[in-house]
Amino acid sequence: MIRRLLPLLLLLALLSGCGHAVVTAQLPTLPSGSADVVLVEPDAGYGALYSWLSAPRSTLDMTMYELVDPVAEHILVADAARGVRVRVLLDQQLERAANTPAYGYLRAHGVAVAWASDRYAATHQKTFVLDGRDAVVMSLNLTSRYYPTTRDVAVLDRSAADVAAIEQVFGADWSGHGVGTPAASDLVWSPRQSSADLLALVASARQSVWVESEELSDPPMVAALVSAAHRGVAVHVAMTYQKDWAAGFDAVVRAGGSVRYFQGEKPLYIHAKIIAVDPGTAAARSFAGSENLSAASLLHDRELGIVLVGDAAEPLATVVEQDCATGRTWRL
């Protein structure tokens, strides 16, 4: 009974303006227009994501590494109750224990839910597709206890080619079949493809690279950042400190780059995964998604990110610039 009532109470609190700040009215609609929409968390609040989850008229397909958010779970159940075909794919390799309550709750209330394939070291992807027309690609998990203090981003992607590609991969992962990554030049898939794509993105920089990641341990990526700094590109990194990343921090600073770091969750825990190249120029491009800069994430996990170009890329660069301005300076 408590589990059934809590999502409704939390949702009512959000609708009345309590709890997290919201950036849109809590209506089951998507923003108008055809451009991509970028949400920066925790600044934007989670009202927009809840509204998007409430928006589908016919289908909702979700792949989620960790789902521990009673409000989101309640919305998925409500979608299914009004006739939406809801399918949810959850990681079982690393987060089965955390995901089991949501798995049981959704399954008991009419939502089709399945464990992701064990062909991947983890299914770390965080996406959902609405009515086969709009895709939301995120760095964040739907885990509400982290919302207030965690830097994350979400992109509402309206490219028909992107949405079709994401749905194709979802269908294969749902059925447990292997699939190649479909052609959609701005999508960045793991395993394997993302390493080459992100290395090429850094290598393309001519003026500056701005990086935010939860992890920095992939040797080729550290080498790419060092190489960029050596050729005169201004390299900026903003991350939450862990001792495992210290070697990467040292390498970037030794090459002439800048690293700003946070401790714990004060003022923020950096969970976003962003690489912004040459912001403010005609060549501006920015990546955001689920991929951490680690070998496990780039080579072995199921992951998905997206590269935005031009004006659409600027909000992601701004996030890293702002966090670099407030983080502590890493010194050798």
C-alpha cells in the first residue's frame, strides 16, 4: 500500500509546485517545434522529464541502467493503464538488486519489463522513445535520490533517422538478438563504436575541448586529450575526484590542460558525460550521453550518446564552462 501511495503523493507534490523545481507545466505534452531540447540537471528540475514520460499516446520504449524513482514508475504504470504499450529494459549485470523492486512493481501493474541481455558487461544506456517519434537520450539514471545534487543532462532528439535507429537497437536488445549499430551519424553507440567516435571528436578540436565525465581511465582518451593540449588546443576537464582518475588528471595538467574537480557531492556530483569541441565557432560540436571515459564503458557496455552541432551544441559546452569556473584547481 505504501509503495502504491508514495508515487501518487510525490507526483501531486510536483504538480502543486513543491519538491523539485519545474521548468514546464506538468502536462502530458512535448515542447513544440522540431529542434533538439537540452535539459541541464539539477538546474532544470525533473518536471520536464516527468511530463515527457506522460506524453506518449501509443508507445514508450525505455532502456534504463538503474530505475529507482517512484514517480517515474507510477507514470509508466499510468501510461500502460491508459492503453500505451510500455516496454522497459533494465540492466541485470550490475544493477539487478537495485532494479528488482521496480521490475516487480511494473510487471505487477501491466508494464512489459525485461532484463537486458548478458551479452554486454552492463546495459548502461539511459533512453526512452515516445510514439516512435521523439527520443530522449540521457546521462542520468531515473534514480531520484541523486537528483538534487547530481550534474546530468538529457537531450530530446527529434531526428527521424535517430529515432528509427534507437528503436531498431531497442527491438534487438528487447529480443536478446545481436544487432549492428544502424547508420545515424550523430549517434554514438557502445560497445566498440563509441571509442573511435569520441577519439575522432577530440582529435577534430582546433581551439578548445571541454570535458565532463564521471570516469577518466581510458588510456586512448587520456592520450587524445594530452595530444590536443600539445598541439595548442585549450583542454578543460571538470570532474568529481576519485583517486582512480588522478593519473588522468596529472597527464592532462602536465600537457598544459586544466582540470577542475569537486569533492563528493558538494556542490555537485559530476555524473554528466559531455565532450564539447570548439564552442563559439562554426565548427562547434558537443557530445552527451551515457558513455563514461573508461574502457568498460566504451568497449564492453551497451551505451548511447548523441553529438549536437552548431547552436544546439552550445548549451552543453556552457555546462562544462560553468562547472570549471566553480571547481577546485588540480595541481601536480
